Amino acid sequence: MTERVKVAVVFGGPSSEHDVSILTGLQVLEALDPAKYEVFPVYVGLDGQWWTGDALRNRKNYIPDAALKRELVRVSLNIGASREGGRWLLREVGGGLLKRGKTFAFDVVIPALHGTWGEDGTLQGVLASEGIPCVGGNVGAMGLTINKMWTTGAAASAGLPVPATMYVARGQDVAAKLDAWKGTYPVFVKPNYLGSSIGARVAKDRADAEQAVAEVFRLDTAALVQRCIGNLVEYNVAVRRNRKGQLETSAIERPLRVGESLDFKDKYLSGGGLDKLGNKLGAAREGMASATRVLNPPELDAARDGQIRNWAKALFEAVDMAGAPRLDFLCDEATGEIWFNEINPLPGSFAYFLWEGAQEPVGFSELLDDIILEARSRMRSHARVVDPVANGGAIFRKRGV
Ligand SMILES: Nc1ncnc2c1ncn2[C@@H]1O[C@H](COP(=O)(O)OP(=O)(O)O)[C@@H](O)[C@H]1O
Ligand SMILES: [Mg+2]
């Protein structure tokens, strides 16, 4: 039997989407095939501390308190000293003179992380600097797509329709910017970086828009003022590159909404609420998977269905994305017009239910197999050429390198 691949599943983190990330992390831990992988959880607290231990596999233990942490091991990634024997190591924090700290070896990281810290290129950069394969987009792709303004620009240049959008950063003259806004009202105002619909709302007129921007500035460093799409319905689709190297799309979903927009509650708490979720890990109806949705909505005719899929694939390529991101679109139900909205490179539950519902269904563990394989082969192909010149022509002789 070949040796199993060692996988570190990282989740939690100092992000507003900390709790949702725990759900995704537990689902990933459960879905990975134990015949192929040796998996361990790495929970990152809101304070940024990294912990591992079997107790982290049980959802009843969240959020770990001081008593539970005594059952866990606090670990760190030592930059410049993480590689050992062709693998990487997490090391116990606080191993002393008498006791050598425990080590945890791994071959690849799955970041089951949403939002700032982990879906934004930060963790990806740390891992890439050590040459560690990490599932999903690289530091550049993740850094680009966490920024809604940049993503909108990339989408427009790749030929996707986007709503008229204005960027306003803290410290800028908001009144002057709104004076220059050529669009009509209402507008939609939202944070540039934050997710989960936090701080996002319709603003009915200019004064209200100024107020909404001020509200965003309490949460985020920049806001977007955007043409508000009326009669809103939303369509989401996931994209990946399959083992044959072809781009493939999942089922399209239309999330069902209660209010005007899909807010945090609609997204994560519908279908009974978090408190009612069972304790069985990996139960199919958790987190994003529990939100009510229509898969392959019948009102989407073949032409618009195909259009959404082609746009999603074009943007996946244009931003050099990897993994299985979900791309979200806005549609005016009255006119049928569709605009690109945003990319979620690491969507809640990795949107596995969209893959299960694809024309050629892909199971969650198969999806994970493929994105792990992709992460490892991408890292190998990006291995740096340490010294481009032959030893004789180099400035210094490399002895024993
Ligand atoms: N231009 C817009 N017009 C109308 N509604 C919008 C617009 N942009 C976003 N929304 C609504 O707000 C929700 C959250 O915005 P989104 O850009 O997806 O940010 P995030 O999901 O990262 O919080 C969307 O799912 C949609 O319901
Ligand atoms: Mg969204």
C-alpha cells in the first residue's frame, strides 16, 4: 500500500466568518477518504492561536474553552524551519529543555477558511513561502478576489457584465465622490472586503448612501457604491479544472431569500438554525448546505444557463484561480438581465452540494481528492529554480546545496 497523504485541515481564524469556517472544516474532515489520507484538524482561534487534537473533530467542543484546550496541543508553523524529510511540520509550542515538543507532519493544507485571514491570500502567502501545497487559489488569485473592486475590474476586462460600481475608501471625500456618481438611486452599498452580507444594504437616496458608507467604514476600510439590481434573483455556480485539465461547472443554484437580499441569516441559519443542527459531523444539512435553494432553476433557459457557465469559466481562467470557487451572479427577474457579482474562492461547505447536483455528479470526497492533487502538482510546477547559472558562473560557490 502506498503511504497515505497527510492533510492538515485549517479552519476558524480571526475572521467574521470564523463560525461558518468551523462547520466547513468539520465537513471536510469527515469527507476525506481515510483510506487515502491521514487527516488532522488545525483550529485557529479568534486570537490567532493554532491548536490541534482529536477533540477538535467533535462539534460539541466549540468554541474550545480553557479546560478543553488542556486536551489540545498548541502548534505553530516555523517559517524557515518547517520542512523535514520531504514533508512539513507543525511543532508544539512551548516544548522545553527536558521535553521535546510533539510534531505533526503534513504534505498539504486544506484551508477551510472564509473571509479575511485565509480566503484572502494571507495564509496562502505564508504557506507558499515554505513551499507548502495549499488547496485553492494562490496568493495572487486570493488577494485579488477578496477585493470586490479589483474582482469587478477583472470581470469587466474578461468580458463579463458588471453593475456600475464606485469605490470609496476611508479618508476619501465621500460627499465629493457621491456628487460624481452618475448612476441613479437607489444604490447598493457594501464593504469592499468583508463577506456574509455584513454591512451591505440598499440606500434609497444620496443622503442614505452617505449614511450607508459611514456604516461600512465602521466595519471595513473601503465601501462599494453600486447600481442596485432591482427584482433581484441570484444565481451561483462553482467551477473547477478537472483531472483532464478541462474547466467544468457545477449545478447552478438559485438561493431562496426571505428579505430583500440574501443576508447572513438566510445564508447560514435557515433550515432550522444553528442550535437545531444535529451533532453528527458531516451531516448533509449543515451550514451553507442547509440554506434553502433551487438547483438548476427551471426558469433559466438554455441560453442564459450556458452564458452563466461560460462567464464563470472565463473569469476562473482570467484570475488564475484554482480549487473549486463559487461565482455569484445577480439577475433582474423582470428583464432577465444578468451581472457578475463576486467570486468566493473557498465557499461555505466548499459548495459540495452544487457538485453533487452537477450534470455529471462529483461527490464531496472526490472533489477533495481532485483539489488536493491539483494543489500538490501546482506547487511542484512552481518550484523555484534556485540558481539559474551553472556553478562555475555563479558569484558564490554552492557547497553542499
Ligand atoms: N448591486 C447589487 N444590487 C442588489 N443587491 C445586491 C447587489 N450587490 C449585492 N447585493 C445583495 O447583497 C448580498 C451580499 O453582497 P455580496 O456582494 O455577495 O457580498 P458578500 O456575500 O461578500 O457579503 C448579495 O448576495 C445580494 O443579495
Ligand atoms: Mg455574496
